[in-house]
Amino acid sequence: MKKRFIAVLIAFVVCLAAFSGCSAVKGLERDVQVILQNEGEYVGTYTVNIFSNAVVPEMTKEGYQFRGWSPKDNWTEGVDSEDLLSANTGLIRYDDIKDYVGKESLSITLYAAYSEIPHRDLVIAWYDKETTSGLNQEYIDSFQSALYSYLTTQGYTPDQMDIVIRGYAGDVGTTCSEIRKDSDVDIMIGWSSTSNLTETGGMTEGTDFIENNGGVTIGAKERYAARLTDTELCNLVYRWIFDTYSETGLPEEPEPQPDADLVIAWYDRHTDSTDSGLTQEIMDGFVTALRAYLSTQGYDGAALNIVTRAYSGAVGDSCGAIKEVGDVDIMLGWSSNIDSTGGMTEGVDYLQNVGGVTIGTTERYAARLTNDELTRLVYRWIFDTYSETPLPDYSDDPSEEPEAPDLSDRTLKIAWYDKEETSGLNRLIIANFENALDAYLAQTGYPMAEMNIELRPYEGDVETSCGAIMQDGDIDLMLGWGKNIGTTGGMTEGKDFAENVSDILMGGESRYITRITDTAIAKLVFAWLQTQPAQDALAKVELTDTKLVIGWYAKTSTTGLTDTMISALETSLNAYLAQLGLTDTVTFEIREYGEDLGVSDVGEQVNSQGDVDILLGMGNNITTTGKIETLERVDYTMGGKGRNIARLTDDELTKLVFAWLQTDDVRALFA
């Protein structure tokens, strides 16, 4: 009986404890709203509880390292405790905030915490993953000793300098991310190719590192060394690394050959996985045969300046170097992956890349990058001579009738990121761009009077703006977003967008362009956006002259202009400047030249005043009789009479308004 009583008592206690535990856990399940602020600006609001963490942004500040999130505003290193920082910079857990949230409170504000990056003379990062990098502490100690000895011979005192050689463990993505966060590394040793740093490590060439070259054996394996900064000491040590630990030394950047008749790049790579089959001896024989052939085709083969240039390293590095130099006509010895691995874009960086070519000991590919007559002739000869398979017909051979572009589309909707501090874009730039886009489409053959083209601004953060674009569902192209439209914006490649291309300058910022639809006009404009004229139209607009003077010839019987038209013009111009946000910046005057004046009289007054930017209503004798120097004239119908508008000055405001005057809506004012 006693044993039975004890068993019942134990069971009762267990149930009571379980019930109490569930109640206690339930009490801790409350959601806490975490509000994040960075330097006084709102970042976002996130929800956490004991079962759910929040993934949050990691902030950046030039010259500082982001340390995490803190309940204390203006957290200061060395003054405030590091216990006040979140355990992870990109994650907020309930444990990070539980001690700072009151029992009755359901929200807390956390602030971005930074510490100043200390100035060091030199920081070298090494990949602390021996199975991959071939490096361990023993190799690094030996490397440091050799480095210090070398620096001593160069007049430095390394024992008195702040030199840090820091190991980074983990995978490529993790280590590269930590290096970017630390923001003080000058040189990286032990990692792999440029494509590995960019595609797997998330680093951007030209931003996160300057160059990355292979052939360096500091430990047990041949690896790469990357240079991240451009200080005198960093450059000295980087070159010493290659002089000491590489058989080939630091690669010299090839110089462009502006006076070359033909530039042929050949792949000087011979590894277990990649063998181009080409050597300098083979290429010398190739050029001899080429010169003999060209002599039969009406060229002076012996006199032609034919440059053959060797490129070594991984596919990504060699193709990147070719793109950077920008003078290569033909590539020999690479494979089919110059696009996927080499980062080259068909139609932009190269025109054709065809396999089955055996110039050396291995069957490889030949790529054609330019479309001049000599290059086409040599490219075809390469296949006639060194390939058993005929070269496919040129899709862009000038001797063939070019395929007419599809001009059936009448609608184009372009979203632009209305967040200038991020995208570099503002309404002034977009207005300038819209004028250039209209001109390009008109030149291509589109009937502009029938076109419905809209450039629509989207505000907010990446997630909000991308969400709005997906909800609208009618956008063809996007301007000004970044690579994170997928990870942060929630857009899925292949579903919500077709392609996203980087390195497009907008307002001085390097941003992305995104194609969403597959319409012919979307593809056409997307390709045009990657050209220099389009990027010139997206450049930052500096208004050096903020006063605009528009003159008009009031001789209605000749010009067709009336007071009513000019009044409508003034109203429309005011609205246009307000749309661009220039109402408080720009002043304008519409100046009348009386009907009693002849053309020479108008010219005399305009020239003596010297401040007229645009002149309306003059004829073809504006320069001969009027003696007015013009920069640009456009035919214009005014009141049924064939006249013109003339641009007299070259400042940005005048060019912008002059282009606006040529739009259909403004022309309609003068009907």
C-alpha cells in the first residue's frame, strides 16, 4: 500500500511539473519586435522569440568594422562591454535581447555598432585549410621569417612595424566574407582562381580585390595570391611573393597594340585538366602559314603587323585579361566555356566560338571577337586549314542580307530604382536617358508616335520595390538594382526575371540591369543598355547653368507661332521642371522677338544679348541672314508652317529641354 501511494505521488508530481513547464514555455513564446537602426536611419523591424531567430542585414561604414547590433546607441569599443553586442552580426536571437526587454515590453530597438579599423602597415591573410591550400602554421612561420628578412634588405624594420599574418579557416564563401568584414587585408595567399573568389567567395574584382594570380607555391600546393590594396608596401611584398615563390614570376599586364592589323590570343596552359596543345613554336609556324595565305588574298602578308599574345592562368583569369585589354580579334586554344567560366558574353565580348580546331597537339576551340574583313577572312581560313568540320555561316557576315529586326512591339515598361544613394539614379538622369532611348528606338525603325514607353520609379528597400514590381506584373526591364534581387528581393531567375547583368554605370554607380520579359523590344533595349552610348545617357547630370532663355519669333504670318501656343509651352515647361524636381533650382524666361523685326534684326538682338539658349520659329536662313551660330537645328511644324527650333548653347539644361521640345506631346502644343 505504501509503495502504491509513493508511485501515485511521483506520477502526480511529474504531471504537475510537465504542466508547469508547458505554461512557462508558453509564457516565453511571446513575439518581440526588434527595431534596427543604423546611424540614425531605420533599417527594418524583425520578430524573434525563443523558437525563432531573425536573419538581419550586416551594415557597412567606410573605415569601420561592423561589430553587430546593440541595445546601446553609439556603442564604443573599449568603453562599452562587448556583452552588449549580438553574438552574430547577421542574426538576432532571443538570447541577444532577453536581458534588455522588460516583462511587459513587446519591442526593443537595437543599434548598429562599429569599431574603427586600426591602421596597420601590412595584413596578409592565409587560407587555414591545409587540405585545400597546402598551408599550415609551420609554412607560414617560414614565410614570415623570409618576408621579414626581405623587408630588412629594403630598408624597413619589420620587428617595429604592425604586420599581421592572419589565418582564415572555413570554406571559400565563409573566409572571403570574413575578409571583407575585417576590411584591412592587403594580400591573400592560398585561395584559388578569380572565378572562385567571385562566384564562390562573393568577392567583386575591382572592388574587393585588384588582381589575383596563380602559380604561387608557399606551402605544399600551387595556389593563388590576391592583391587587395594599392599601397607601396603591399605592391612591394606582392611582387616579392612571385619573385620568391613562383617559377613564372608576377604576370605583366599585356599592353594593347593599337597599330596592330590583327591580334590573336593563344592559350598558354598545360595542366592535367587543361592542355591547349599550343606552344610558342607552334604559334610561330601558324603565323608563317597565315602570312603566306594572306599574300594570296591580295594582302602584303610579310608587312602586316600580326600580334600573337600568350595568356596563361585559369579560364576566368585569362578571359578577364582579354576583355580588359580589349584589342583581341581571335582567340585560339580555349574551350566552349569562355562564357560560363570565362565570363564572356556572346554578342558582346565575342561573336563566335566554334570547336574542332587542331592547330597544336589538341583539338580545341577558336573564337572570333571582331567583325572586320581581315578577321573574318583569317577566321574562315583557320577552319579551312585546321578543322575537319566546315565553319558555320556567319550570322553577321556583311555579305549576307541582314535579318530585319522585329519591330512589332509597341509597349515597353522600364522600372528604375528611385533610391539615388543606392542606384545612382534620379529623375534628371532618367529624363536624359528617356531622350536617348527614344532617339535609339526611332533610329532602329520604331514608329514613335505609336509607342507606349514608360519609365516607372520604384521606391523603398530591395524587398519592397521588387515585391511591387512582381505585383504589377507588367515590367519588361529594371534599372539600378543590385545582384540581390533574388536573395533579398525574392525574385526567382527563370520565373520572375530572365537575366541580371552587372557593371552598368548609372549616375557614377556600378549597378545592374535586369531583363524580365522575352519581347523583341526588351531584348533589343537590354543589349543596347550594355553599350557605351546608353551608359553615357545614364551618367550623372551636372547643371552648371540653371537659367534658361527661350526666344521666339512673334511674326505669326511667317512663323505660325501665337501667344496661345507660347502660354501653353510655359505651362507645360513648368510642369516638366516640377516633374524633374527642378522648380526651386531652375529659372527660365520665354523672350519675344516682335513681329515688326526682320530675320537680321532678330539675329542682331540675339547676338548682342548673348544669353539665348533656344530659339523657336526661325527658318533655314537663321545663320545666313540672321548670322546666328547654332549647335543644332530640328525641323518643326508651328501653326501649320514648316519652321525649326535651334539650340545655341551646350549646357546640360539646354540639351535636356531641347530634347523635350522634340517629344510628341510638346509638338502637339504647336499644332
